[in-house]
Amino acid sequence: MNKSIVAIAALALACVAGRAAAQTYNARRMGMGGVDLGGTGANIAYRAVPAPPAEPRGFSLPIGLIQVLANPPQLDAGKPDFSIFDLANLLYTVPWNLQLTQPDPIASDVNVSISQDSLVVNLGDAQKLFPQQSGKIGAVLNGPSLGFSVHRVFIGLLPVVEYDNDLTLNDALHGALANADPFLPNTLYSMTDKARAQLAAGAELGFATPLARGGAGPADRSGFYVGARLKALRGLAYGDHNGSIGFTTPDTLFTKPVDVRYSGQLNDAGPDGGGWGGGADLGAVWIGHGVEIGVGVDDIGTQVGWKVRQSAVYSDSATGGYVQQVLNERAPLESRIPTVLTVNAATQVGRALVAADLVSGVNNTQAHLGAEIWAGRVALRAGTYIDANKLIEGSLGTGVRFGTLGLDLAVSSHSRNVTQQRVLEMGAGISFYR
């Protein structure tokens, strides 16, 4: 099997299986349920907020790459250890963290029951791949930014990446695949897919400043802070697809061959088709009376202009194959990048830092709650969150400080796999304290 076909099949499985949950790479946040700790998030106003005296900076360790390199997935479909499900799971979970447990393999037999004018297909464990809801994945990435600041004004360059996919099975096809419902005569069985991906280079110009500050000295973080950023974007690559594939059963099953029909529209462009666009980000933070609250809104009205190649793809009844017909080599198109809203809050309860957030982005909304308490040089962390599959997950973590250097470890559950089964992963990181 061609490797590109394998990759496409793995992507399709990942889309069918459901929503992709956000993945946390910072070990400290991971131990606290993946909660947004203000300065670690996307709220532009935090550029003006002084960091807490004990707030560390650092980086995460890619301990999961060792696991994948030691036992890489088989890409040759002709080999007995090849698994399309393993490849799809890699699309769900970037192998940065160490996967402590793995989802149960889909290994049961497929049973096909055929009788006069009746067909039932029982996929066994593979039925888990077809949830009732449409399969949605998506994300928006702004940055990292490379630039400098002067006083309260900053300027820089950053990449902007957005992708989303929405794959839906109609009720008849979903019932036949997920519930082993019998195939019925005179019934349409179809699947619809809407996908988009775009990449742009951006230049940013913004500011972040306090509108009011506490008067207890430089270490006093209390006050009200705001920030705004304008982005000028130049499109580099774009592609979208809107299509459906399906078949209609005849009056009597097995009386004639099934005619599988596909039709879809494609738009694509490279750097030569990329135009200009722009958008804005806004943020605000209030700190006072031991409470911190932040609200950030990214990609307000963000759009990019393109000149795309517009094509129609459809089934050719004469040849039995598929035809791609170019309708317009440079059709004007204006794409939008979805808005992402982040609301976070934190407070000190005795010796414990308690934080929570709500993030509403592309195709999903997630909530996180976490706590951290220090006992001498050791930090204990715990958290929970509702993932994009609407499952309640949990996490535990710890940190050890050696002077200005620290080590963070965390264990968290997640359901980022094609069967949406809860598994465990471990993250690690290095922290630097002032």
C-alpha cells in the first residue's frame, strides 16, 4: 500500500473517532490539570503583568520521543505488525510525553451475516470508532513570536496555523457500522467531510500596559492590565475540501452492484496564491485582594485573502473512477481564522495556589481546575479537567527545587485516541527559579 494512502487513511480514522483534546506539554501545568496559569497562556495583557517572585521559567522534556524511537510504528501495510490505528493515535497524541498505558487494541473479528435480502456487518471492537456525534478536530496556533519590545510596545514576527475537520456519517451508515443494524433497501448510506487548513506568516504590533497599579512597591502585582495586538498576515498555504461519498441500496439487496458515488469541491493555494489579511487580539487582567482574573480573546475578525485553484471532484460512471475538473485557476477567496476565548482565574488559599480556566476554541470548549502547594523544596500538584470528548480527566504532579534549578514530573489521564479510551501519560520538565 502506498504510504501516502496509509497517511490519508490514518487521518480519516482520527477524524471519524471524535474530537481531538488539547495536549499539555508544560509539566507543571499538566500536574495541575492543564490549567492556564496566566502568563503561560495566550492573553496578551499578561505581557505587562509582573511575574510572581516564585514563578519559574523553563522547558519541557520530550521523554515520549524515546518511546516512539525505540518502538516506531510500522509503515509497511504488508507487514503483520502494521496497524492503521497506531498511526491514527499518533495524530491524536504528539509523542512528546511518555505514554504509560495504551488503549486496548482493536483486534476482534469482523462478522458478516448474509441471507436472502439481508446484510449485517458486525465490526466488533471497531464499532467504537463511530461515535454518535460528528468527528471534529481543530486548532489555532499563534506563535511563537520572535521580536522585541520598547517600554510597553512590542513588535515581532510569528506564524499562524489553523486547521479544522468535521466528518459526519448519516444515521443509516452510523447505525450499520456502530450498531450492526441491517442494511435496508432503498436507503442512502453516506458520509460527509468538511476540512480546512491554512498557514500564514504574520507581523505583530501591540502594547500591554497597566491602567492601574497597587502602591505597595515593585513586588505588588495588584492592578488592572490591558493589552492589544494587531497582526498583518501574508498567506503561505491554503486548502479546503467539502465532499460526500455514499450509495443507495436498490429495492432488493444483491440484485445489482452497489454504485458508490462521490462528489466534492476543493480549493487550494500555495505562496503565489496567498494574499494579505489581518486580525486583532485583546486581553485584560485584574489582580487584587488575593485574586487574579484574566480574559483573552484571540483572532478577532482575523481573515486572509487568497487566489485559489477551484476544482470539482466527482465519480465518473463511464470509467468507474474519479475525475478532478479545475473550474478556476485563481478564484478569489477570503478565509477566516476562528476566535479563541480564554478565561482564567487564580487565588491563594492558605499555602495552596488554586487556578481554573475555560477555553473555547475550534470545535470544542474545555475547562481545567488545578492546585499547587509547596512543602519546603517540594511542590505537590493535582488537577482535573473536562476534555473535548466530555470525559472528566485527572492529574497528579510534583516538583523539586534545587536552588535556582527545579525538576517537574506529572501524570495525567487523557482520551486522545481513536477509541476515546482513558489512558495515562507522564510529562517532565526543567524549571529555573529566580
